[in-house]
Amino acid sequence: MDRKRRASAISGGIFLISLGILIITRWWWPGIMIAIGLAGCAELVFRGQIGRGIGTLAFFCAIPLVVWIIQAASIP
């Protein structure tokens, strides 16, 4: 199997495992954003793009953080 297919298979597996955990814990928000970020990060890291992978994970983890800050500050 070539490197791209292996990276896609691993990231798909990580996403499915994350979805299973979300189903069990019922922690859909912000869990789905973290699951997407983990899968995207894994695919990029296994393709050798470590910096872009970490950036992807940081972006998808920052979205729930920004929403939480806006809700905590009562910004409409």
C-alpha cells in the first residue's frame, strides 16, 4: 500500500474510533470538532507534513474554545 492510502486508512480509523467514543459518551459538541481535527492531523502527519498536521489540530480545537469564550463573555 502506498503512503497516501495508508495515511487515509489510518485517519479514517481514527475518525471512526472517535465517533464511537462520541456515541458512548454523548459528548457531541465540541467532541466532533476534536474528532475531525485528530483525523486530519493524523493524515497529514503520516504524509510527513507535521507542521500542517499540528496546525489543523490546533484550528479544530480552537473553534470550540472561541465559541466557549464568546458564550462566557455573553457576546451576542
